[in-house]
Amino acid sequence: MDYRRDIPLAITFLVGIIAVLDYYTTLEAVTNTFTVIKNWGVVLQAFALGLGAVNLFRVHGKRVSERTREDWMFSGWLLLMLVLFVVVGLGTGQYDASTSYQWIYNSLYLPLGATMYSSLAFYMAYGSYKVLRARNFEAALLFITAVLVIIGNTPIFPATFPVFFNIREWIFGPIVSGAYRGIRIGVGIGAVVLGIKTLVGLETGYLGRR
Amino acid sequence: MAILTPNRLVPLAAFILAWVATYMAIQMGKQGKIKIRRIPGLDAIEEIVGRSVEMGRPVFDIIGMGVFTDIYATQTIAGLSILSYVSTLCARLGAKLYAPQASVDVLPVAAEIVSESYRMEGKLEELDVEEQLPYLSGTQFAWASGIIGMAARLRPAGNIMIGPFWAESMMFAETFDRIGAMQIGGTARMYQIPFFAALCDYVLIGEEMFAAGAYVSGDPQQIGSIAAQDWYKLAALALGILGALLATAGVTIIGDLLRM
């Protein structure tokens, strides 16, 4: 018996079956058992968060102590911020509800997140430029469709010529919705089959090469 | 009191049928009766690793921000299966692998998978888990900026992104494209598929990523299980066409049945 393979497979099967039963049946014993399992999951995730913090400290602490890399100061900054957020959050006793914590969150983290999010516009522009070069018939079709959707989304055109709005609606309706539903059905079926394979221990990729 | 949850009778029957179909497909696979089409995106993984070795540059394998406890867990599992395959190839061929992590519960599993691959190839001493599988952040854009920074510094020759992705998918695809990395993208998140299609060299669309683990394993039994997906999809297609025709004629029996 390969316990490193068989024990995780047995746990996966047991927990998976309980989850399936909880979804399809109203048995109280199953619901209560699954609630306990979900609570264990929350506790395990909390421990895993500690593991993530340890990983960050080990990796970046090493870089700061060695100072051989050009970017070691970023590692120092990361550790400083990590400690700052924890100290402020725990020190006030109000965690993320404290005014100090919210101030550093809103002043430091939020603007950085917003900057990254807004930079998506430039990434999209680059992607659009790459994909919308009409090099062959299919690409030309995509280009024409994209132009029609852009025109349909720009208020001045549908306001002047309502047909552009109707074209856009037609593209989003029969064409896009139809294709998306086809993919969605495939995704759903693929996920169910992979779930079954994981339950019965046929899919073991997540355990490594065992 | 009813034992079965109301309105879930048909989903339960569908689940049992899927189970039976999967079992039958596995049995047929064992007998070598099932042949599946090639998936270019998965065939290209070896090419990416080989290219990285030739260029002396690393390979990135990004499995997304999924965890084991949300609805995207199956995508995370598919991503981990590919990570297992990619890490084996990297260990065997001598390419340096980087797989930055965003989920604290997936991190130890990913680290164990990669360590196991290197151990099986007898090259465990070449792996530095903390350096090659760093935990960057659990928040989306901090994680994204971390990976963009790593990509800019390390200039990998290949990038494999299979798993659940959100808005960061565009950032990754564009950044790796700009530095000249060959890319494979695969996600079942509908809004991200077009981004991968725009910038990746190969794309796994929809259910192809769920077949990835079985496909790369080369095991006839596992390959057989992929056929179950196709049978089920054909049944869904037939049901969809029949339902549409009946609904057009004013008969809603299929819709009513599916709501049971």
C-alpha cells in the first residue's frame, strides 16, 4: 500500500461523497457532517495563510540578508508593509475596522490596485491591435464584427442611425450567446466528468506522479 | 419528509448518468476502443519546454488564483495536473520552472507536486521550491504585478497558463507576448477565453482543459474517460435541439422536466 497516494485518495472520495449527498439530499446527519468538514476547511485555510506568510518571510528575508540581487530593496519594502499591516490591524484590536488600518489600506493598497486595474485599458488596446489585423478571411471577419460592435457601443452612432444598435444586439444575441452557451455546456460537462474522475481516484494529477 | 432536495431530481439523474458514462468510457479505454483527436495546445507543452532549454531561459506555469473550496476547484485541479506534467518535463529536459502561487491552500499541494516530479527524475537538488514556487499575494493585482515583474526580469521562453483566471489574464498574456514567450492559455472562465485567444499561441477552449490531465498522461484508461465528455455533450446537443423544436411548437415538456 502506498499510503502517500491511497490516504489522500480515500479522504478525497469520502469528502466528495459527503458533499454530493449534501447537495442532493436533505438528510440532517449529512448536512451536519458537511458543515463540520467545511469548518475544518476554514481552519486549514487559516493555517495555510500562516504558511504563505512564512514563505514570504523566508524568500524575501533571504534576499534582504544576502543583498545580491538588484531588487532586494523591494523585498525589504514588502516585508515592511506586511509587518505594518499586521501590527496596525492587531495593535488597535479592531482589525480591519480600525481607522488607522483603513487609512493605510485606502492610502496605500487601494490606489495601487486601482492603478493596476486601470492599466488594463492599455493591455486591451495592445491585444486589440494584435488581434484585429485583417491578415486572412477569419481575421477580417473578426475585424468587421469588432468595428460594428464598437460603433454600436458608441452612443452617437446608434442615436443617429438606430440600425447600428440593432446590428450590435444581433451580434451579441444569436452569435455571441449561441457560441458562449456551447462553450458553457462543454465546460459544465467537463467539470462534472473531472469531478467524478477525482472522486473515484482516476484523476491523480493533483497528487503529483503517484 | 422528502429525502431528496426539491428541484434537484433531474440534476441527480444527470449526475448518475455521467458517472455511468464515465465508467463505461473508462472500460472501453482499457480495451483500446477509444481514439481521441489531438489537442495542439497540449501537444505544444513539450515544444515550449524544449524551446526554453535551447534558449537557456525559464518556463512559467501559472495555475491561476483558484482555491480548492470554490466553484473553480475543478479548474485548479486541471491546472495542477498540467503543472505535474510540465514540472516532469522541466526536470527531465533541464529547463528552469517558475510557478508563482496566489492561493495559500494550493501552494503546499503545488510545491509537493513539483518536488515529486523532480524527485522521480532524480533531480531534486536542482529545485528550489521557495524561489521557483514563490507565494506572491492572495490579492489579484498584487499577484499580477508580482508575476509581471518576474516575467520582465527573468524573460521566460515559455508560459503555460491553465486554470481559473480573472482580469489579470490580459496582463499576463500581453506581458509574456511582449517579451517573446511562447504561450498556451486555457481557462473555463468565459470572459477570459477571448483574451487568451488574442495573444496566446495555443488556446484550450472550455472543456479541453478538463481533459488535459488525462490527455497528457497517455494512459488509455484515462483517455477513455475523455470520451464520456463527448457523449454527454452530444446528449446535451440533442436535448437542446429537441427542446428548441418542441418549445417552438408550444410544447414545454423538456423545460419542465429539467426544472424538476
